Amino acid sequence: MQEIIEVMSYPWAVRALAVAMMVGLMCGVLGCFIVLRNMSLLGDALSHAILPGVFFAFLIFGYSAIGFFIGATLAGVVTALFISWLQQNVNTKNDAAIGIIFTAMFSVGVIGISKISKSDGVHLDLQHFLFGNIFGVTNEDLIITVIVLIYTMLSVLILYRYLFISTFQNTIAQAMGISVNTLHYFLMFLLSITVVASLSAAGVILVVAMLITPAATALLLSDKLKNVLLIAGGFGLMTAILGFFVTILFDTTPGPAMCLVATGFYLIAVLVSPKKGLIRKGIVKFREQGRIIQEDILRYLDKSSKTTITQQMVIDRLNHSNIRTQRLLQTLIRKGMVLSGPNATLTLTDKGKKVADRMQRAHRLWETYQSQKMGIDPNLVHNEADLSEHHLNEDLIQQVDSTLGFPETDPHGSPIPRDTK
């Protein structure tokens, strides 16, 4: 902490942190539209394709932040237009057109910058453009980033409704008279200037991480676009701040540090997302398996109602974990579906019998459907029905019953329980 406080006492460090935060914010917000429109590869392409603009700007303006901005922006716009022209006028797939153009542009930029950097008196380091040089930002870089941030945020705010509808309902947007192509090109222009403004913080290679990862993280946490934009902007800010401090503490390169921080946030969201997270999915799957085991227990007790059934017999029959099966049996007893008698004997209650009949009804109807409507041999339908019976809701069961003409027996001659409602 003392080291961070000491570094932040210098004006260049404050300037660097300010630029990093602004880059994180605008990349996070704009990245949402890039990800939702499946333009992630295009963002990667534009971030690489601006290098020729840097090269030619240096030849014309010398070492000038404003010159680099103008040249790189023009290179990005030209690349976007050329890719669109190639996609529309030449029989080349979209992703192939993007790959062809951006690799060619990137190669021109690398060759040009590498060549002139070898000249005497030229201080143009290719690595700074590739991986960023946040500690080398100038007042000009700061001013340019502020202008781009304000322009980008205002554009998103003013055009939010148009961006929203063209992102999710492109056909309806066209029917409403919205110029979808113009909006697309303007979005690519915003993407171009954002990438250029991010050059000093993340570099052309890693800026795509700042565009995509916070947006992808936000989309895991919310389904509403307004919330996604706020969350992505917040993650972009936190990524920049934490990445900046990691760079100081570990004396490493800023761009990769920010990229790893962004990835860390994403992985956390992958785990804890309330709807899409792995933990949530694991809990849902665990509960679903428990429900299926409980239904299997009820069916087994129903089919064996004429014999004495004990807890151990249920455990041996279902071949599940002893502890879990015992816990699920206790749950069924608490719910009043199963009665536990002397010597751990088990019997169904009327409530449990109702659920078991529903499972039996779903099982035998699905066997009948497979046999009559799908032409499957009756001897082969049992295993599939065993799996499907747990996932047929009441409406679907009624629909299958109606489609089959309300059969009374299954393909094996067993009676199909009637709906008791």
C-alpha cells in the first residue's frame, strides 16, 4: 500500500490512472453493443488494423498524439468500410473478409513501424502500441481520451433507443424507417475512436479484452440492456483500477494485467451468476436429481405395494448414494407421502399414491406414444419412458393423452391410470 501511495504522488501516475479509468468505462459500455451484435471479431480486427494509421501519421506529423489519433482513426474507418464492401460485393464469408483485411493491415503497420523505429533519432516502440504504455501517457493523450469518452457516452445516450431496437430487432428497425446501415457504420466509427483512445492503456492486441470481457461479464449478471451497460461500465472501471495497481505492485505490463483482472471478474461471474452461473446450475441440477429420485421411490413403493418394503430395499433397488436416498426418504415422510412403520418398513400414503399414479400415467402414455406415433418396437420403449416421465408436465401429458385418443392400456397391456382431477 505504501508503494501505491508513493507512486500516486506523481502527476504522471494520476494521469495514467485517469486515462485507464476512462478507457475501462467507455470500452465496457460500447463493448455491450459489440458483443450483442456479434461484432467481437470486428472489434479485434479494428484494434489491429489501426497500426498503418500510426505509421503514416508518424511520417506526416512526427511523434504527435493528435497525429496518431487522426491517422489511426482514419485507418480504422477505412478498414471497416473495406470489410463491409468486401462482404457485400465479393463472394467471401463475413469472418473470412474480416480476417483477410485486418491481418493485411496489421502486417503493413508492423512492417512500417519496425522499419522506421530502426532509424536514428526515432523513438517509436512497436511494443508500446501492441501492449500499451499507460505510464507514458501525455497531457495530449489525456485530453483526447476525455473528448472521446464524452462523445462516445453522449452518442450512446442519445441513440440508445435506435441502438436497442436495431440490436435486438433489426427487421422491425428497418420497417420503422431507421437507417440500420448508417447506424452500423456509426457504431464502427465509435468503435474505431474508442480503440484508438485505448491504445496507450491496453495496446492494439489487448484492447479487445477491454471491449469484450466486461460486456460478457455483465451479460451473465443481467438480461436488461440498461443494467448490462451500467454493470459493464462498472466492471470496466474496476478492471482499469485494479489492473493499474497490479501493474505497480508486481512491476509488470499494464495491458496484460488489466486483461487478467477482467478475466478474473468474468470467471467469478461464471461461478456466481444468479441465473447462468455454474453454482446456480449445479444447485438446480442437484435438486432436479433429488426430485427424480423421490419420484422413483414413490413409483417403486407403488409397484411393490403388495409386498413389505424396507428402507434398505429401496436403497438397493435404486442404486443411489445411501446417505442421499435416506435423506430423500425422510423428506417424503415429512411431506406426508410415505409412512415409516416398524422395522423401517415403508408404505405410500394417499398423497404419495397420487404422485406415483401421475408418474405411472406419464410413463405408460409415453410408451404408447412412442409405439403408435413414432413406430418404435414396444419392447424398446421402456427405458426412454423411464427417463421422459420425470420431465412431462401435466399439460403435455394431457396433450399426449388426447393425441392418442385416450387409450386405456399401454403397448404391454398394462392399464393407464386416469387423470383424477
